[in-house]
Amino acid sequence: MSHTIEGMNSPLHSVRLRIADRDRCVLLIVGTRPECIKMAPVIRELAAQQVDTIVVNSGQHPSAVNRTLLEFGLGCDVQLGALPEFSQFEDACDHLEVELFAVVRRFSPEVVLVQGDTLTAYAGARAAYRAGSVLGHVEAGLRTDDPAEPFPEEWFRREIARYAALHFAPCRSAVVNLRAEGIDGDAIHHVGNTGIDSLLWMLRELGRATVAPSRNALVLVTLHRRENYDENAEAVCDALIELAATSADLRMLFPVHPNPGVAEPARRRLRSLAACELVEPMSYRDFIRHARQASLIVSDSGGIQEEAPHLGTPLLVPRCNTERPEALDTGFVRLIGGMHGAIAPAALQLLATPRRRALPIDDAAPFGAGDAAGKIVGVLAKVLRARIYT
């Protein structure tokens, strides 16, 4: 096997790393940057409650995982080798499941946590189920109106629900979806989204520093979903070129995802566009700092749909559907399907609309009050106590 056990120097890790005593532990699996952002509050809360915890880097995006966790003062205990490239999607799933199954079997955790709708989450869910651990799914129950779109995310999250015993739902619609699929109500826990926990923490961190106002209107752009590779990435580039021609005061910032389906058209079409700055993927801190300064965000990210209303920044989503209808209900988030020729007019309309006040992060917020991690760990504590005495 390719994994190693590493003790980190962070105070959080010094509390929880007791490798020789793993009888009642929680094992968390992360493989991408968004998973880290949304699992970090749970790791912190487990540490605060002195729950023995193992954090596994699946190797899907190993460097991004380590960098992102480090922003939160965290690290990994188990580091799998980088996921090899496979010509068949199913082969990547099978390989990762085998690797993760070996880790779960080695430590025999009482509970395994996976997050979201990634390859890592799906393979981790299958591995945990096979190994006989209780599986908890963080951000469970998100659904679009099409079982095949977006692929593979929608397929992953529906499949993970088959293996999970604990479904941590981020919003009311997710609870409704899980109940409609026949999930036992006692297994569903409406906790809010841990991404809001991280956003609240980062906004407090940024609040300590002076934020210089942007001189020009800023459009922040991100693309990473499979549905926006190639032709649809070209359509977004067309829109940015069209926007740049409308105003000399408009500037655009585009952290370019490394996948060639996004990176190739973006660099080919936009590198000579003076109004558009192409940069490497940002740290979480830098992204939130720019996002709250921006006049508009154009992004296919699910997490940004949750964050934008609390930043007060309008968001244009180049997708035909969303698994977060509550985001649309806030009025900050707008879908723009059938993208060719439609993005630039929609962007100009949003840029001309007076900016609204950001939604507060409170009990009325659609994705929770920033206390989801505490609720999740509260449920886990009950599960661990129950299993100790059975």
C-alpha cells in the first residue's frame, strides 16, 4: 500500500493523534480542495471535543488537500499516493476504493465521514460500507432535477446515500429529498452546511484587516465542472471578451482550474485580453477576499452558491440546473443555461443592479448559522457512546 502515517505539529493534531489507541475513532476522508474547506470545521470540532480522529488524504488532488488544510492549521494523518490517471472512469473508482478500504480496515474506525459528491467521497463510502464502519455523509441529500446532470456529481451523491447510515443534510430541500428516497427519518440530521462554518471563520479573520475598495468593477470567474469543459468553456470566454468591450473600467480575475478542458481554452482565448488576469488557483483566504470585493461572480461552483449571498455579491451560474434551490431563492444567485450569447447580457444586467446588503449568517440563513460542525459532532458523540456500550 502507498499510505504513510504522519504526526503533524499543529496543536490540534497533538490533542487527537493517539495512533496506538484507535478503538473508538472517527476517520475522515478528503481528496479535493472543497472537501477540505467543508471538513475543516468538523476536524476542529472533533479536536475540541477530544474525539480521536484520523484524517486521510485520498490522493485525488494531494497537493491541493495539504495546502488547503494547512490554511486551517490542520494536516493529514494518512497520505495515499497520487491517484494514477486511468482511461476508464470506473477503473479510477475501483482503484481508490481498494486503497481506502485498506486504510479503513487497518484502523477499524467506528465512523467514517465523507463529504459531498466527489470521486473520493464515493470510493470512501463504498470502502467504509464494505469494512463495516458506520458511514456519515456530510452535505447529504442535495439533488438536481436530472439524475444524470451534472455528471458525475449527481450520480455520486445519489449512490452515496445507499451506503450512509448518517445523513447530514445542509438545507431543508436536502431533507425533503432524502425522505422522498425512503431514507429513515432518524438517520437524517438537518445540520446546515459546514461550508458556512468555514466562511464565518474566514470573514472574522479577514475582518481584522483593512480591505481596500476595488477601483474598478471586478468580475471574479471560476470554472471546474465537467459540463463546462471545452465548448462551454469557450462560451464563457466569449462572454468575458464581450464584457471587456463594454467598459474600460471593468476588470476580470480568473483563477484557472488545471483541467485542460478549462485551462486550454481560457489561456488560448484570454491571455491577450488586457482586462482579464489569469492566475493560478487561489487559497481559500484569497478567494473569499476577492469574492467579497467583486461586483459579480461567474462560477459553476456549488460552494460559491452558498457563500455569495453572505458576501453580498451577485453570482451568475453557467449551468442548466442546481442542487441548491435555496441559493436561487435568496435573489443573489441566478442560473444561466443555454450559455451561448446569454452570459454577457445577464452579467451586464447584474452589474447595473444596485448592490444589496449581504444576508446575515444566522438561524434564518438557508444553509445554516455557521454551527453545522458542532451539530455533526454532537450526533457523532451519541453514536460513539451508543456503540461503546453495545
